[in-house]
Amino acid sequence: MRYYSTRNASGAVSYAQAALAGIAPDGGLFIPEEIPSYSRSVLSSLGSMEFPDIAFETIRPYVHPEIPDAVLGDMVRDAYPFGAPLIAVGKRFMLELFHGPTAAFKDFGARFMARSFSYLRRGESKPLTILVATSGDTGGAVADGFSGVEGVSVTILYPKGRVTPLQEKQIAGPGGNITALAVEGSFDDCQALVKAAFADEELQKRLVLSSANSINISRLIPQAVYYAAAAGRAVAGKSDPDGEATPRAGTAAGHGSGTEDRRSGQGVSFSVPSGNFGNLTAGLYAKAMGAPITLFIAATNVNKTVPDYLESGDYKPRPSQATISNAMDVGAPSNFERMASHWSYEELNKSIQGVWVSDEATRETIAQVRREAAYFLDPHGAVGWKGACELDKQGKLPGGPLAILGTAHPAKFIEVVEPLAGRPPLPPSLARLEGRSVVCKTIANKLEALKEILYA
Ligand SMILES: *Cc1c(COP(=O)(O)O)cnc(C)c1O
């Protein structure tokens, strides 16, 4: 597969070049020259295939021939010892994407990216230095994904005192090839430092630099996998037993009366809690590949740039506002450029319904779903749930199964969830963190301070 920049359709690059560079030299995002299709035999067996096999079939055309099939097969098995359970909650499904090591969906992208970087850099003598700025969740997933990966060292910048203690343990706990830097400044300052580092000629000469943020194509592609897997299962009328991560108290409260309520056999609608729109873009790839998907719901918090665009046709990025679903506090979603370069406004409007949800409604939803269906939602999943309810009320949803993406485990946002719904169970991945010590360095918000650490 060859890749182009969203801003220049002439210069094609390989998967390796697109993945390792992260962003195109002209500032655009890399997109594949075409979106491949699933074979007929894969489409007819999506409902019964194992997760790593769907991962293999989904990712293969995007990385072929640079990653040989045997290597890719090992990579996806190693990256995904966990899957994405589809859990019946009332008449709907929750697609639980938080069974990985950092209990959020970013594990799916980060774990594949790390393994693919390691393979693409095999035999190189100079290590690859990855720089990432994080407001919380990305840093944990990247730290875990790259921890112990040979030939790669990772430096993560986060705003000092502005991530949760749990997030800090995920970012600054692994040590080894992962360096955690608490920057005296905001997330925007961290991002500006990373940008300045990439623009610095001396740094570029001395190190082999790469980024691992959510615009990287190698993080995006693996996120198409769980849409295809879930759509296949829902259409086949299958779901999974309650995930261990959020077991429901006792009885069958709110379980609904069987799959016929959830209208198997028809294409699936997904409600996607969205911020930077990488997750939803990956869903559009899965649909374009032929997965049985009818509609996406772009559910945001008050940072509703994309829902506004879908309604008006005007794209107006703006500064972000803080909310309780803070991984979605994005006013200028970076993946919008990718969506808009693949599809026209009319096409996007056919595939996506936009909706936004206030913090107040998000809180009510967490309490209500716990009460009525004995299920714990995290604030992001709650935005997806409530958004779907709103559109359903307005008669804007097609028939067929509806699945809401659970993008983070509720225990990750215990400060919000516990007062509303009681204490969610702690999954083993998060329980393990409790005894973990944090090793980080504090640095001034200055490029010189960052350079000193990188040269050390
Ligand atoms: C990153 C994140 C999102 C937003 O995903 P995008 O791909 O940026 O739209 C939603 N929920 C959680 C928990 C996240 O960490």
C-alpha cells in the first residue's frame, strides 16, 4: 500500500515511511491511496472469527508487503491477548474497548504501532526516539505499548500536576526505555515543546525522531478491527457474557429479553464518543472495507466542532473547553483533515449523525444506566450512550443493532463515577498499578531543558 499526504496527492510514500514519520513533511496527514475491501469469505465469517484473525485480515492490505504475513500474524497475536467484548445492556450493546493494559481503547492503536515500529527499524544501529505530548490517556497507552520494545526510546511530556495519579503511574511507572517528563506548564505547552523539538535542526541531526500521536496512520488502522469484529458478531446475533471489567450486580436487570430485541441480521450503528476523531475515522475505514455498518453517531461533549459541521457544512475549529469527559476536550480535531480528504460533506453526512452532550446530562446518564441496567459507564461512554438516546428520540436512527463504544473503564474515572453510581470494580490492569512507584523528572517549559534530557 502507498500513502499520500492529505495536502499533496503527488508524492507517494511506503507504509514504513508514513508510520515512522507520523506527519507528512507538508504538515498533512498520511492517507492510504485506496481503502481496500474485505474478501467475501472474510465478510461471511466475521461473526465467528477470532479477534487476532480479524486484525490480521484488516491490517494486512495496509502494510503489505513491507510487513510479511508471518510477521504480521505474530504481531497481532502478541499485541491483542485481550479482545473487545460486545455486551448486551438493555436493548443495546456496549462494545467494551477497555480490556487492554491501560484500560482505554488507545491500547489497540498503541500496541500495534509499537510492534510495527520495532519491526520497521530492525537492524538499525541508531535508536529511534519517540516524542509524545499527552494530556493523560495517550501517554499511558504509548508508555505501555513501547515498554521494553527494542531499538526505541520514548520521551513523554505531560503537564505537571494536571494528570490523575493513576495516569501518572501509567506514564511514569514503566521506566526503562520510557522517560516521563512533567513539564511546568499546560498540555498546550507540552505540545508546543514537541513541535519545537521537531523543528530544531540540531536535534534532527543528532537523533532519529518520530512521533506517536493519534494522527499516526499505524495507530489508526488497527482501530478499524474492533468495528468489523463487533459488526460481524452483532449481525450474527451473537454477544459476549458480561465482561469481568464491569460485572453487573446479581440478576438480569436490564439485560433485555434476547437478541431479537437487538435486531440481528441488519447492519449495525455505532455511537462513538469522539475528540480527535481518530476512532471514528477508523470506523469509516471499516465500513468502506465492507463491514456491515449502517451509521456512526459522532457523540461529543460541548467541544462540538464536528456535530456543528455536520449540521451547517461549515468547519469552524475553536479553543477547547474543559469537561468531565476530558479525553474528548478537543476543539480542533486533528483527524478531521483525514476524514474530509477521503469523503465529501454529503458522503460524511450520509454515514454520520452528530450529537453533543452536556456534562450535566453525562452525569445523569451514568447514574441512570447504573440504576436501570446495573451497568457502569465511564464519562466518555456515557456521552456515547446519551447521544444515541437523543437521536433515537428524534427518530434519526436506522433499524438494526446499536452498539456504544466503551472507550475507557469506569474505574479510570472513579472521581466522577463513584459519587453517581457507586464504586466500579477495579480491573486487574489498574489494580496492578496501585503499588507502582513513579519515576519522572520535572522540566521547565523550555526547549533547552528538553534537549538536555534528550542528549543525556
Ligand atoms: C482518546 C479518547 C477518546 C477520543 O477518541 P478520538 O479518537 O480522539 O476521537 C474518547 N474516550 C477516551 C476514553 C479516550 O481516551
